[in-house]
Amino acid sequence: MKGEILNKAFTLLSKYPLCNSCLGRCFARLSYGHSNNERGKAMKLALLMEIDKMIKDHEIQDLTQIKEVFFNIGELASPLFSLYYNEGFQKRSCYICGDKIEEIKDKFERDALQILKEKGYKTFVLGVNLPTYLKRLEEDFIVSNDLTYYESIKNEIKRDVGKRIAEKGFTPAFEDAEVELIYDLEYDAVLEVKKSYKTLVFYNRLSRNVPISSWYAKDGISLESSLANTKLYVPFSELSEYRILEEYPLIVEGEVKDVAGYYFKPYGKVQGKELSTIFTLKPTNRTYRITVYSEKPVEGGVNIYQGVYDLFLTVKEPEELKAKINELENKGMVILSIDLVTTSGKVNTLYTILYKG
């Protein structure tokens, strides 16, 4: 074949039967503005013309060499096959989708529209759950054939069905949709997932040994257990034995109230890019107040009672704090308590900008 793209398509069709869409999806990032079905059909027609020319020019003399390619191209190859072979054309199903991709799109569109109309939703976002076998098949297919420009079948279904539904008057809204409609291919069903908003709150923890997650709760008391019907997402935190005196961010899904030694300052709803940005904001430095007991004077410490001193240590990572605590203990000091006092970095400005405004 002449040309890298046609050579690649020929190689693929030498090994696999592929429908127009699944062949076109192998080159989805090329030729912007065309559907995968159009790409695949165009490549098949170009291949057939090139093969026909090579046969007529006697560049291909043994027709058994290319019989598999005709079968794997599918119905488009049937007329040319009949010209050169004195046998029936063999119909094969697509290696990836089993010739079901258009049927899947039609069902997804039909069932999704029914849900949108019946429930009165105006905005939507689509999702697709692939069965495990299809995920693995597609992954192996991509890797084995070095497909740089491949697009997943999941993306094609979502995009094409989304366009069809939008043409019916509904609005795709990736960040603030009223509902997410998910086609589960394994169970052949469209699932309705009502979108719930997440709220950003800033919190202080004023009691020790009350972790956020129940997983770390020694006596069963945690923020998670106290807010039983609320989902919590934690960008970062501190050990439960540390009080947190600076405002730390927390994402909640549901109601939140001051419980279990936590004090909350709600900001408002967050989603999409705002949400992902918050999870990238980590403190650059953290300053802790470490209260120690020492029989000897503590250099750099503030004496607050007989033998009791406050030390202020600034570190970049929690591991650095552990090392400094070990140093203090090796000097004979007894650690009485640890409090997170302040932080610096982008997360520090998050509270100032959003909450104080």
C-alpha cells in the first residue's frame, strides 16, 4: 500500500474484521471534523481501489494472499470480491463491537431521551460503563497494534449520542448537569444518576484524637461517624492527635454541622475545575506549636509554666516534623501536645480569597 495510513489500515484488516467505526476510531485524532464511521469507510474504499489497481497492474498475482482482507473489510468489499473470486462472500462480525455500535448508540439515545422527558431534566452529561472483557480487548488491541491515534469506543458513544440528544433541545453540561445518564453495556441498561453538588467548607479541629475518617478512630468517635449521611473528601489533613487551628479545606456531599470538636465555615458549592484545583493545593510550609516538658531550659522555647515550654517549628513535610520530634525526645523532652498553627502556600490564600473575599 502507498502511504503510512493505508498501510496501517491494511495491516489491521489483514488480522481483524472491523466495522467502519471501529476502523476509523484507530485514526480518530486525524482529519478533524469527520466521524469515525466516515474515516473507516473512506479508508476501506481507498484500500479497495488500491488493491484493484495492484491486481490489474499484476502487482498482486496470488489472490489468496488478500482474501482475508476482503472478508475483514466487510460488505463494501463484496462487489470486488465477486469479480475476482468464484465463491460466496464470507460475512464476519467486527472484532471490537460485534457490529453492535450503531445499535448501542440508538438504544442509548432512545432511553436517555425518555428519561430526560419524563423527569423534566434540561441539562445532562453522559457516561458509559464497559464490561471488563471489552476493556481488556480494547487495551490489548491498542497496545498490540501501536495505535497512537486511537479513541476509545466509550468516548465515541458518549460524543455521538450527546450530539444527537443536544439536537433534540437538551443541553450538555459537563460541570453542572442535573443528571448523569450512564449506559451500562454489560447489563444493556441506561442508569440515571442524579448529580449531587459538593460543598467547600473550611474547618478547625479543636479536639484531639477525633479523626476525620472512621477508619482511624480508636474509640469509634470520628467526624465521619458523627455525620453519618454525609460524604467527606479530604484534600489533606493532620494526624488526629494534632489540633488544627488554621482553616483547612474539606469537601462535603450532604449536610454539615459543628460536631465532634470540629468547627465549620461553609463557603459554597464547588464542581468541575474548581473541585480538581482544590485537591492540588497543598501547604508549602506548615508551622506547629509543640508544647513540651523539660527539666532543663529549652533553647528557643517560650516558658509558659514550670518546666513547660512552647516551641514553634516550621516544616515542609510531615516526615520532617517527625524527625524534629525525635530530636526533642532524644534531648530528654516530653511531648505534651502538638497544634497546627499556620500554613503558607496557595492553600493559605484559598481561604483568604474565597471566604474572606
